[in-house]
Amino acid sequence: MESRKLRLAIPNGNLQQATVDLFCKAGYNMSISSRSYHPTVDDPEIQCMLVRPQEQPRYVQDGLIDAGFTGLDLIREAQANVVEVFEVQSKTAGFFTRWVLCVPGDSPIREVRDLEGKRIATELVSLTREFLEQRGVSALVEYSFGATEVKVPLLADAIMESTVTGNSLRANGLRVVDTVIESRPRLIASQQAFDDEWKRHKIEDIALMLKGALAAEGKVWLSMNVPRDDLQAVLDILPALDKPTVASLSDPAWVDVTTIVEEDLVHVIAPKLKKAGAHGIVEYPLNKIID
């Protein structure tokens, strides 16, 4: 009998490589051929396809795709009824964006209410209209097919555009009036898939592994041998995800101490650990931390 499969959408475009890297770190050997829209993965129960993140919420809502990986901004723009399984909290570039209302630096528009009766260009029309309506502002919001930043002031009074650092906006002489939404990717699922016990468990397993990979981001495992007499001095130095593990060695005068720390702290605490009596300090990379 043919095995069941979960239809999983991987975003193409800006999110593609970061998403594939995350799945690989989570233990799924995933790769994409330059000529294929179907990523390969070493789990025979997952069928992958590349789907634009803007289209995923609608396809997932309609049950054409069981699960997807797309941004909160695009879910809200599509007003899609999907199950948001979990939000990706990551420092990885591409996993965060902020949508802001912008105007030229010399524009008289200073507040959202100043947009009354103005023309606004954006790729997220519904989200922009909803934001303005909630604040009692009526404006003409038009869809922008790209190059949105160059449309002010000739073609629009303001734009609603995505940014991370704001550098591109400033380079184009634009000033931020307000933030509409901050967005991170989410693993989403169709309600139909979540009502299916097998698919729900499969999606929850994927979520568990992705969360484990994200939890390990920026962290390392430290191991060291410590004389028992120096143990407390070493423990006082160690920050920890939980409590350090202390294990006896064959020599009763020594113990093995292991713990998880932020990678960027190692160069600060390793010399202190050495001075406090730690020997054989070893740093190991981490792929996953699963609670």
C-alpha cells in the first residue's frame, strides 16, 4: 500500500535558502535543483513543492497544501483562515521584516492622520487599508507591482514598504511615519490537515524539530574537567540554559562539567573558567535543543 504523504510548501524567493537551511539543521536533508520546483527531502512521508510565500496562505486555507512556511504579513494580507503552528523566532537574515508607512523626507505628512485623502502605493493593499481604517483614516491605497520606493512623490504621496534596517529607505530619501506590522515566518497548516490525525502528528513532529533547531541557534555545548575543590568557583562563572551537569570521574578528586551557553560568551568566560581551575575545556557545536 502506498504510504501517506504530507504536502509541504517551501517558499521560493528571499525566504527560500534560509528555510531550506533551517530544515537541514532540523535534520531533514533537503535540497533544491535549479531546474525543479520540487525540493527533495529524505523523509518519504513529505512531498515538497516551491510556492511563492504570497500564495501559500490561500492554498493552505483551501486545503490544496497541507502545510506551508510563510510570513505573518502575508497571512494577514490574504486574510487566510489557517492554523498558525508556530512562529519562527530567529536572528537569521530573512526571517524578520517590518512594514512601514513612508513619505519623502520633505513631505508635510508627519502622522498617520495626515494621510487622509492621500494616495498610497504598496504590495499589501488589504493590510494597509485595515491599518488606516482602524485609525479612522480614508486614503486611496493602490497595488504596487514593484519598485515601490521610486513612486513617491510623483505617483503616490506615501508608500507602505518592507524594511529591516531602514538603510534602503534612507538612501532613497524616505522617512518612516509609522510601523504597520512586524513579521516573522510561521509554519502554517490547513484546518483539514489538522483535523486529520496522521497529518497533524506529522506537522507537529516537523514543528518540534524546527523548534529544536531554532533553540540551538547561537548556542554551544561546553565540557570541562574540574577539581572538586574548584567546582563552586567554576559553577559561579557559568551561565546556563538550565543547570550544568556535574558527573563524577574515575578520579574522585575530579568531576566533569557540561553546560549549554551562548556562543558569543565563550571567549569571555573560557579564560575565567581556566583561571578558576577548569581543565580540558571543549566547545561543541549544537544542531538542536529539544525540550
